[in-house]
Amino acid sequence: MKYETVIGLEVHVELATESKIFCSCSAHSFGADPNSHVCPACCGMPGMLPVVNRRVVDFGMKAGLMLNCDINRVTTFDKKSYYYPDLPGAYQTTQWFAPVAVNGRVDIETSAGKKSVRIKQIHMEEDAGKLVHDISEGTTHVDFNRTSVPLIEIVSQPDLSSAEEVEAYLIRLRTLLRYAKVAECEMAHGTMRCDVNLSVRPEGSDVLGVRTEMKNMNSIEAIKRAIAYETERHIDAIENGTEVLVQETRRWDDAKGKSYAMRSKETAGDYRYFPDPNVMPVVIDDEWFNTIQASVPEFPEVKREKYIALGLTEYDAERISESIMLCECFEEASEACGNPKEVVNWITSDVMRILNAKQMTYEMLNLDNKAFGKLISLTVDGKISRANSKKILSAMFDDRTIEPEAYAEANDMLIGEQNDDMILDIVKKVVESDPKSVSDFKGGKEKALMALFGKCMKELKGNCDPQQLKVILLECVNNA
């Protein structure tokens, strides 16, 4: 018998706000000392009242609009009751009855073709703390830094049927949320985590099988391996009776490549959801909604088509539209210098080279894009050599206040009106000091000329038109 896998995902995304969802503590504690970003409110102290961070609601709405959702104009917060040591109030403030966004859609494409994955809802909630197990001491420590960090949970319908579709869906989510600048979505940093709900049924059946959930998956590759393992486990249980499948929550051990039962799967009734009396309903009026709607960016495929229309190749347009930061860099620099093709050449070579060298992601790009465009213009116009332009661009990565022309002038990098006689004197000096390279070039070694060219450029500090220098150098070498 043939079987099909049915998968629904719950994706938890940490929002890129400066402060937490219900207090003013910093939401950024990665690498910080334990319990250094906490206050009585996020520690669940009695009598402390939460205050909703408006920015969290902004980002929740924006994420909903990026995923084609309807926005609830009155959205409420609820208490989800469960006890765990990293949850100081013994409940989580989340959304159940009126989440911020509902009934969305994410379009994906795989080898099987195009598909729409329905979004049931997006709800805002607070994160829990973190348990740190010390094996040597035999103790467990609790770090509350992450408590009350704002999250959105994106709940899909069970519309996915393969690991390939899950991968495409998660990548699409990540791209759209990064485009909206609402989240980092970096699984390695824990800012995007995924719960995988999976069941198996005979192909063609419309009856769902027994569902299991794998919690807090933190890499796409691990998710793919877990889906393959769980699918095989379910089919083996159905066909060979190796075990009785039950609805449960399971833990994935990536090192062993196996999942293990953690606890029976809770239902909504187990959590005893009820409206949080300490948090008033959030009413989203027309002005607020329209402001957020106006801030929603164009989708990647729209930008890609626009870039192709500007003369970019499909390959370059695809690379630039991978990231909203690259898009903004390209668009603003092109506006500043009026040369889109030259800008994309710089981005795909020099900018990406520096990002790689600094181990930075595209989302970390923080150039002054208009100044970058001006640097390109100065280079194309022959006012700064290409070699010196690379040095200036590298400096601009470290200090976005740098003005290219002023920096070039201050560091003696501007190409002035060069006197041929002055250049000739320097070239003669270099040629006379290196007779071996001259002899090698005349003997057919082209690289020898480049060695002489480099020495001349060094003497001229790069402040020379390369074509002008090459003409003079060739004449001088041939006459030597």
C-alpha cells in the first residue's frame, strides 16, 4: 500500500524589537550574562502589570500582511496555563480567541510544482526562559533573559506533504519576514524555531492518521531528517504493528537520527485558555492599519522582474532580490549614480566579497547606499582608481559616515590631471630598476608586464588612469 505524509508546521519567530513584549527590558540577550536582562514584570513577580509594546503589534500586522492574512482589527491576549520552571508565572501570555492575523497563504514551488500552503493564524506571544543543565553539578539553572521576548507563532494548515515542501515553505517564510524587517529568522541563533506535526495515511484517503509533534526543531536539515524518520516509523507501525501510534510530543535527537517520546500531546482544554484580565484588547483603527499596510515592501518576485526590466540578467536579478538589504543597496546606489549595471557588478563582486570576509549575512549590510553610488560614479568617471575604490568601500563598511570624495582627498587617493612627463619619469625609474621583468616580457612572459605595472601603480599610489599608464609603460618597455 502507498502512503502519504501529512504535515502542518508551527513556526515560532522572534521579533526584531528593541524591547520585550510587556516591559522595557532589552529583547537582545544573545551572549549576555544569565538573568541580566530581566525585571519584576518579565520575572512574573506578583502585582506587576504588563504593558503591550506597540512595536510588537506593528510587526505582527506586517507579518500577517506579508503572508496574505486578514488582520483582526480587535486582537486580544489570553493566558495559556501550564507549569514549567522557565515560565515564572506558571502561564504564558499568548493569543487564542482573537489572534492578530488569520486565514493567510504562502505560495511555494518545488520539483512537484507550485502549491499554496494555508495559514490558519499568526498570534503574538511571549517567549519562555531557558533551562541550562549542568551535568557536572547535577543541577539545572534557569536563565530568564529570554522570558517575555516577543514572538509570533505562524500556524499552518496540514497542507504540506514532503520534506522538500517543508524546506521551501520555511525558506519562503524566512525571506518574506526578512523583507518586512520584522525578524532575523536565523535558526542557528534560535530566532526561528519550528514544531513539526506529522501523520501518515493511505494515499487518497481524506482521514488524518495519528499525529505526533516534534518540538523546537532548529535547522532545516534536522527537520528534513526528522520527517524522513517519523514517516518511516509511522508506516512501519501501520504495516508491521511494531508499535501502537499515539498522539504525543516527541524530541528529535539529531546525533542519533531518532525521535523519542516526551509526553502525551496536550489539547486546548489542557491549557485552560482564558482572556488575560491584565492586558486590554488592542484596537487597530484605520489610521494605524493603513500606516502598516503602506510599509509593506514589494515581494521578491516583483523586484526581480523590475530589475530584469532595468537590464540585469536573470541570474543577477535573482541574487539581488534574495535580500531586502541588497535590494535597497542596489536601488539607492543606482539612483545616486544612474548606472544599475555597474552597481550590480560592484554588489555581486566587491560587496559580497567583503561580507564573506567579515562573515556577515546580507541582512547585516549597513552601507550608506547613496554614498556607495557616489563612489561608483567617482570610479567610472576616472577620479578614483579601482584599486583605491576597493579600499574606500572597505572603510565604508566600518564607518557608514564616510563621504567617498572627501575620504579620497584626505588620503591622497584622487586622480588629478596627470602630467605625462611626470608619469614617464616614474615609469622609466621602475623599468630601469627591474631589467629582468623587461627581459621576461620581451621573451613572451605577459605576466612580467603586470609586475612592472603594479610597481608603477605603487609609486603613483594608485592615483593614475590605468589606461594612460599602460600606454606609457608599453612604450617605455619596448624602447628599453
